[in-house]
Amino acid sequence: MTPGAHTVCFTPSRWAQITPWPSALASTSCDGDAAVSRAQVTSIVEDALRHEALEEALVAIYVWGKGWAAPAAAADRSHCERSWPPTIWTRHWPVRSTR
């Protein structure tokens, strides 16, 4: 596996009330889902820390951590196909969400 290549999907509009929002992430005014890789988040965090934008660094990390597994094709495009309900991994086995 290529370091930093792991990509997750997230729904930017669900984060609309979170500020400050890192400009390198898809806009929260966008409909649909977006993808972000671990390498992109690392870059966002490094940039935020250089500018002492600690909240933006935290938001980027949290968005990536809350994302769901992206299909392989998502690394090459900005939108993700979401399976519903999403698979949530617990410590030992995947569980289908009941939300």
C-alpha cells in the first residue's frame, strides 16, 4: 500500500455548521459526497499548523477520521458512491449501521 494513499468519503454539507472550515476540503455548500486522502489531510494539517490555524487542523483530522471507506475509483475523483447503510468497523468485526 502506498503511504498516504488511503482515501475516505465524507458529506461536506453535513459539516456546514463547523467553522473554521479548511479551504482545501470540498466546500460545505456542495451537495453530495467528496473524497479526501490521508496525504491530502496531512498537507492540510501541515499548512494549518504553519499558519497557527489549529482549529482547521483539527477539523481536517476529524473529517478524515469520520469518513467511510472510499471505493478504489474515488482516489481519482472528488465524489464517492455511498453504500447505505455504511459499514462501521468495530474492534473485531464490521457492523451495518442502523441509522
